Amino acid sequence: MSTSYFPSSRNLQMRDLTVNHYEARSLEGDRAFKDLQDNMASEAIHNSDERCDAPKCHPETRTAVQEEILSWITRGDDDTEPKKILWVTGPAGSGKTAIAGSIAEICEDRGILAGSFFFSSFLGSEKRKSKRFLVGTLAYGLLQNDGLQPLRGPILSSIERDLGIFRKRLRDQCKALLLKPFYDARNHLNWSLPRVIIIDGLDEVEAAGSLSLDPHEARLANEADQIEILSALLQAAGDVDFPFRVLIVSRPERAIRDFFSNNANGVSRELFLDDKYNPDADITLFLDAKFAEIRRRYGLLPSWPTRADIKRLVHAASGQFIYASTVVRFLQNDKLPDPQARLLTVLNVRVQGAEKNPLVPLDALYTRILASSPDPLLAIKWLGGVHYFFRSRPALFVKQLLQDFEESHQHPYEFYHKSLSDFLQSERCLEGFKNAFNDLAFEERFAQVLIGEVFLLLSVPSIAHVSTSQVPQSTSDRNPASILSTLFSRVSNGHTHLFCRLYSHP
């Protein structure tokens, strides 16, 4: 039976008519769409719930660098030598992720964001560490864009033709799910397309199984995955049918720096976050705004802190926003009395060598805060426990061990910023602190198994009531390994059947 588009017409004449017929596809039961959902990381998208507390640029700060990036996104084709890839880089704590997050929100508001992926090796979902979910997430983002609906059929058809596409190399995934769909739909797309894809935290990509390797092998494996991502993005940017610019944000790690200097030299440009963008002025604005909030909260005089105090903090920051935000978080801690006294603690930190290492003031601040703990070494051991063992566990699990976590039960227990774990593992850290932090690393394999078993036990209704009364209370026993071992032995009593099941598999 033929289809007539004009069933009641007579004597109808048409010339040069093109009819595009699209069949609506049901997403429910669509295996290709389900496969795409299973191979994307919604947690890594710029506006995901997992990134609700992610840093953003404070109002009226970082305006120069944001304007330069937005100019490249919207008017980069007018440059004398147009570049499809922009690499934004800078040292730890310089505000790279905050800038990337703010740019993503601006681009989304303007309708020019095609997709985003914010990698993170220490926050949230395991998917945010892995290269494996990158292309699927970008393809999924294209399907959610109203202006790119002609891509839906070609993308889903590519998945239907090859259900193993998500286990192939990234360049093959890009070709099948990003490049070929644009080629197939090129006659059905209008000119008002989105402009940019944003990739943040590339240096935090971790290879599968890298945690079981020695540090040198792990670094090489991680770098190999990072370079594979860059190579796939370079391939896409060089394709005439690929309409987007690619914004990549990362630290200037050697492998990434070498790639941009060699492989991508002709199609990329670099934006380094240095004094050119006047970070001191932005940090001053940030501190002024935050101190105003603190004064209102505690009813302090408008004269606090003095301009001299602000200048000292800005000088100590050395252009690193992480220093300023760490100071503010320290002052806003409601569990510690008197923000004025806390500010004096910060201002009295003595540092040397900041002219050679801009993170020296931040290191000194971390050292001072850690040393103020009643038992610094025990506190650092617990930080090591969080870093090595708990970061992939939901906060509910830690709450059942510590009974001291009042917020979300689902988000993982984690550090605010990677610079703290970097510091505690580096030569910059006091030897005693570093040793305490890394003590638990030697027991990591045992502890990972132990935590998995305790987590399973705590999910059993008959023992879900386990409380802190069942773990060691003496100071000498309050270290992570002792608490886990004691808790494990006590809650396991009477649940032998669980262990038969646990140990029945190699």
C-alpha cells in the first residue's frame, strides 16, 4: 500500500520537491539506546548531580580568561590561523575546573554546548576516571540536543550494526558514533549548531587496573589512555564533517604537553593560566566577597579583616585559587570557634621558597591545619584511609563506621581537592605526615577485601544496627585498620553462611 502525502489533492504539480520521511523510534525497548545509556557516564556531564558542589568562577572573577575562551568558541573561525582545539592548562589549584565549569554553563545557556565530560580520579563515580565512557557520553549528549535530532537515527543505527562498538578503540568509536552520523545527516542539519565540546581533567584519567600496578607502570598506563583520548579528539577535529571545537582542560603533565607540542601542534593552541590574566585581582574579589559573608554570619565589624590582611593572603596565594578557597573553608568551619582567631592562625604561617614553588603557602597551610588536630598522625592515617579505601564507598558506609556524616548517604566520602592528597604523598610533606598517610597503602589489598565484606554484612537487616559502641574506643585503637578488623570480627559472628558464599569464589 503506497503512502500519499496529499490524499485529497487534484491536478497538483510540483517541481524540485525533496521529501524527508522520518520514522519515530520508541526509546522504550530500543536496544541501541539502552546500550548507549549503559555506556555513558551521566555523572561526568557538567551539570550532573554529582557535580552540584563543583567549583565555579566567583561572579566578576576570571572574566578575562573566560572572555578569551568564549571568543575562540564563537568567533575562532575568524582568526588568521583558526584552531579547532584549545588546551587550557596551568598548575594545580589555578582554577582550571572552575573555569571549565563556568564556560560549560555559559555555553549551555547560549545553546552552543554540544557535550561535556569532566574527568575526576578522586571524586565520585568510577566512570569519571575511565576513558571507556567518553564517546558514549558525548554521543548521548548529541541525542539530547533539539537541534541535532537528525543524528539520532545514524547514531543508533551505528550501535545496532555493531553491538560491540563500546569495546573498540576510541578512534573507532568516534568514527562510528560521532563522525559517520554527521556525514550521514549533513544535508539535514541547519547552520545553528552547537559550537563546542568541553573535556576537563584529562590528566586525571586512570587506566583500568592501574591501582594494582607499581607507580611507574601505573603512570605509563594512565598516560597511554590519556594519549588515546587526545588522538581520538584530534581525529574528530580534523574531519571536515565534524562541526565542533574541542576545549581540553588539564594540568601540564609531560605526556599531554608533548602531544600538543608535536602531534596536535598545527590544529591546537594553548592558553596557560599565568599572571597575564591577573589572578591576584580575582582572588582579592573572591576574598572580599567571602569575608563579607563571614562577617554577616558571625556579626563581626566591617573593619575585619584589614586590607593589609587581605593583601597578605593574596600574596601567599601566588595566583592559586585553591589556596584562597582553602583559607575560606577553614574560616567557615562551624565546628571551630572564632574565625578571627583562625585567620590569625593562617596569617602566622611562615613560608620560605614560595618564589620557586607557588604551592609552598598552600603546603604550609595544610601542615598548620593538620598539626592543629589533637592527634595529627592519627588524623592523617584516617585521611589515608579515606584516600585509599573509602573514596569509592557511599557516605552511608562511612557513617555506619564513624557516625559523623550528616549529609547525603549516597555521595562518596572524599577530599575537597586533589591537592591535599598530592601534598600528603609528595616530598613537600613532612616525613612523619607522609609516612602516616601511606602506612595503610601496604595493607590496601587486604583492606579492600575487608571493606567489601563489612559493607556486605552491614547491608544484612539483622546486623544493620551495628553502632560505634561495637568498635574500639581507646585512642590507641582508633586507627582505620583496627576499627575495620574489630568491626568485621564482631558483626560477622553468627553469619557463617555469608563467608561460605564470599570465599566460594577465587
